[in-house]
Amino acid sequence: METVQVVRIKDVIIEKISANDQELESIFGCTKRQASDMRREMIALVSKKHLRNGGALVTIKGFDEYLQYRGTQSWKKK
């Protein structure tokens, strides 16, 4: 008789790839208005590769990168 190993998965965590302003508010701890303003800045200043759905959504990774870029000398020059 052959033994069979059964694996139970209790939790599955699915990481969000993109988010709207309301979701950005809860993820990054800013207000919905601040998230909206920063997303619009991204549309105007940064590469469009992190934007989805015509700029209505932004990737979580891209928004985090933008927050790190925001306030730097190169950001202040623009």
C-alpha cells in the first residue's frame, strides 16, 4: 500500500497589483484626496508604465516608487 501525503492550505494571500484612490488611502495611510492628487501628478510627471485603465488605477509598486521620488531634488525641479 502506498502512502499519500495530503497538504492543507489554510490561508492564501493574494497581493493586489493595482488600486484606485480609496484603496491607496487605506494602503498608504493618506487621504483619498491626497491619493487622487498624487495619482494625477504621476500622470503629468512620470512614465505611464505604472498607470492602468487610462490613469484611473495605479500599480501599488509604482505608487510606492512615486512616494519615494516625491520630495527629491529632481521632483522639486519639475
